[in-house]
Amino acid sequence: MIHIDQYAYANRLRAVHPGEKLAFAAITAGICLASPSLIGQLAILMTMAAATVAIVGIPWRFYLKLMLVPAAFLLAGIVTVAVSFSSQPDPGLHGIDLWGFAVGIRDRDFVVASSLVARSLGTVSCLYFLSLSTPMVEIIGVLKRCRVPAVLVELMTIIYRFIFVLMETTRQIHTAQVSRLGYHSLSASYRDLGQLTSCLFHRSMLKSQMLFVTLSSRCYSGEIRVLEPRRRLSLRRGLLIGGIDAVLLAVALATRGWQRW
Amino acid sequence: MVGPILEVVDVHFAYPDGTQALAGMSLTIERGSKVVFLGPNGAGKTTLFLQLNGILRPSQGVVRFDGNDLRYDRRSLMELRKNVGIVFQDPDSQIFSASVLQDISFGPFNLGMSEEEVRGRVQGALAAVGIESIADRPTHFLSLGQKKRVAIAGVLAMEPQVIIFDEPTSSLDPKTAKQLLILLDDISRDGKTVVISTHDVDIAYSWADRVYVLESGRVADAGTPQEIFLDEAMLERVDLTQPWIVDVWRELRDNGYLPPNALLPRTKSALLALIRSRLCHSFRITDLVSERAAINERG
Ligand SMILES: Nc1ncnc2c1ncn2[C@@H]1O[C@H](COP(=O)(O)OP(=O)(O)OP(=O)(O)O)[C@@H](O)[C@H]1O
Ligand SMILES: [Mg+2]
């Protein structure tokens, strides 16, 4: 989380208008979700990964590690989709025989599962492109200009900021506990974790009250207005984005029929 | 323009849980002065500051700004807060945005300025606290000293007449604390009234025009730094130590190294200058030693 944020503030696309990056990520993710073809999804995954590593300038090792996070969840998910059991011998099931049960994968399920994986990773790659290239504050700024309700925008601003305050507070409480032999056994761990949680909750309440006081002292009157950074939209980049997405869409449509074995 | 800018007259205040935080506090803050509030934990410094800014309201007594009693309707409060800014002790509870620029621009926008004016104010504030170079960094990656500066810039950008700092130097390293005091002096030189609370008697002694000592929600003593820190009985009573400059000066005077009427210096350099000037006029320890040797030799 912290690292993602650091890259968001220091990458090669930092000076690019956030609207362009958001549009690129959102449109591509849309194509990926709607794409009827596995090849199309893989093409998106490859394009986005390449863009993130080569253009945004994220080290590929770090990028791979990030990709492993959703991959782990996916693995657990697709096993249930792909693997089937059968009590009778089933010629359609490629697999092994286990105490009279046939355990294996059907062709159709394999297609579904692989398309699920490709679709998820493809969409995640779009999300990563955005979050590794654009600070949250700027994304929120674009949403604001897109007429997202002010309440939501303000909430996002404050929540985002306080995620970090909360993490820091958690770290402090945890250190305080560990330095006094907290978490030394399983039962102690349960108890200490409970205390950490309740302490965190309490402090968060205090912090939110305090925030209201501090905002009020700066003449807060129910609306948060702030400066947005000035960034220029570039026609050239806009055309590039349009071109790439058009190609990706064309690939997705052209390869539509390929995966029916 | 002299005269009081803020007055607190017999203010009482209790928190909802019943804690009597202010119990008949009265004081006056002169326009353009540098005021320090001292006092043990729980003496009521923070509570007093929240009163001065209209966040809390006295249950009895009045607070005056510019000679007028505070009123607590929205418009009057806005007007007050435009003129009296507070920099809170914990910058993390004051900085609400992940962007330095956005946080600083919040106050000026609330004053109803145009975007161009706000940009000007923000640039000015950034320059005043010397953090132009970090304007583009996210607030959660800043050091504590930098965050304090961002918080200060956020208040400075509103250009209030009075700026209150709640424990500005606490948990700062000595160098950062020193830079901060220089910044406070700069702000004061701009004609602003600067009010701080601190537990550091050395800072209070060297920096303030006027010192208030609070204790249990009341003013225990008030005066110039010299008056306050020569009152040993009072200091003892409220558990304050003496600034080292006063300690050294007293020691030298009481042992005859300084004349009884020597003036109490305010700063370290003034004290050193005083000592040096005395050394020129009096004997030196080395003279004493050689005289002694001569006596011994004679038997
Ligand atoms: N939100 C609150 N609710 C209830 N009691 C409070 C609250 N804030 C402060 N108090 C109490 O009011 C009294 C005065 O507190 P205050 O914070 O003004 O002291 P202080 O001089 O700022 O102390 P410190 O040096 O610790 O900051 C204390 O007894 C404190 O416990
Ligand atoms: Mg306090």
C-alpha cells in the first residue's frame, strides 16, 4: 500500500493529466470486462503490464509481486469453478480416479476458468496502471470535475488521508504491546488483538472529533474546497489512448470465436 | 496600534464529563506581543486556546476580541476565526488532505477568495515557512517537523492577526525547534500577535514578551519573563524549574562574581557577554593560583 503510493507520487507519468490516465484505465478495463475473447483479455493484460513497467517506470519485480496478490485469491476461486467430481466414469472429465470418484477438469469449465483468470488479471492490470501512476488526490480531483457528489469526494479525501494516520496509530499501539511482551502466546494474541482493535476504534473516534475542531478553526462551514493541480490535457496522448483502445477492442472482437474448441 | 487584542474575563468552563478545565481565568493579550503560556499538564492551556477561537464557549465570563464580546452565531465565529488562527499540537489531526497544496488552500478558500488569490496565498505561506520544495509531496511521507510546517502554513495562508501555537516545539529535535522559533519571530515581526504554549522554560524565558503561568484553570502568575522567573516561591509551587540563564546568573551574582545590581540577561549571548565583560575587570583564576604558589614558597 505504502509502496503503491510512493510510486504514484514519483513516476514518469506524474505530470500527465490525471483525466487521461483515468480514462485510459477505465476504458480499457471496460473493454476487458466486456470482451468475449480470451485472447482479447490477454492482450489487454500484456498491454497494461507493458505500459506500467515500460512507460510508468515501475520495476517489473515489484509489479509481479503486486500481480501475485490477486492471483492468490483467484487461484482459490477458480479451483471451485474448474474442478469437477463424478461418481461414474466420465469420458469428458480429464483427470484421475480417486477411490471410485473421477476428479478432473471438463473442457467447458477449463474455458470458463481461464477466461475468468484472464478477465480478472486484465482488469486488475488496468487498476494497477492507474494507482501506480496517479496519486489518489488527483484521481479524486477528476471525479470531482466529473460531478461526483461533493459529499463523496470529501469523504474520499479524508478517508484516504486517515488510512495512513490509522496505519501509523496501529503500528504505535502494536509496538507498545509487543514491547511489553504482548502476543507471546496464542491466547495472549487473541486478547491483545482485541485490545488493539478497541483502542484503535477509540482513538479513531477522538481523531475524528479533533479533525472537526481543527477544520472548524480554519473556518470550515460544511464544504471543503481545495486547489487542484494544473495539468494540461494533450491531444496527442488522447489520440494515442484512443488508438490503443481501438486496437484492443478490435483484437477482442476479431478473436471472438477462437476459443470454442 | 497598541492595546489589547484578546481579553479573557473571569472565564469558567467545564467539559461535558464534569472536568472543570477553566475556573475563573482572566488575562489580556496585547496586540503585536509575543505571549507564552506555561503550566503543568491539564492546567487548561489547550482549553483556553479553544475559547479564544470560539470553538468552546465559556459557561460563565466573556472573551473579547478587539474590544468586542465574542458572539457565537455563525457569521461572528467566521469573522473571529479569520482573525485568530490556531496551529494544533498534533499536525496529524489538523492536516486533512494527502496533498500539501490542498491542505494549505483549505483556509483561504473558506474566506471566500478566488482561485487566483488562493494560489497567491498558498505560495506566500509555503515560502514563509520554507517548504516550497515539499509542496508536491504527499503529507503522509513527511517528517513531523515538516508536517508542523505544513500545519503552520495552513493557518498563515489565512493571514490572521493572532496566531496561536499549541506546544509548537514539543517532540521536535533541537535544531528543528530552533528553526521553528526563528519562524515564530518572523511571524511576529510581520506585526502579528503570536501566542504559544510550551513546557520549555528556556524557550519561554528567552522568547516571550509576556509570560502567563496557568494552574488548575486559573492564572497563577503573569508578567515579563524576568519577573516570572525571579519569583522562586511561585515557580516552586507550580513545579516549574528556572531557565538555565537565570540559574547561572543568580549563581554568579550570589557568589560575588557579578555586582548585586547586574541586569538579568535574556539570551545566552547576552549572558556570555556579561561574563566576559566582568572577567576583564576582575582578577583571573590564574592570577589567584600563582599568588597562592608564591605564598607557599615563602613558607
Ligand atoms: N475533551 C475533553 N473532555 C473532557 N475533559 C477534558 C477534555 N479535554 C481536556 N480535558 C480536561 O480539562 C483539563 C484541562 O485540559 P487541557 O487540555 O486544557 O490542559 P493543557 O494545559 O493543555 O495540558 P497539556 O499540557 O497536557 O496539553 C484537564 O483536566 C483535562 O483532563
Ligand atoms: Mg494541551
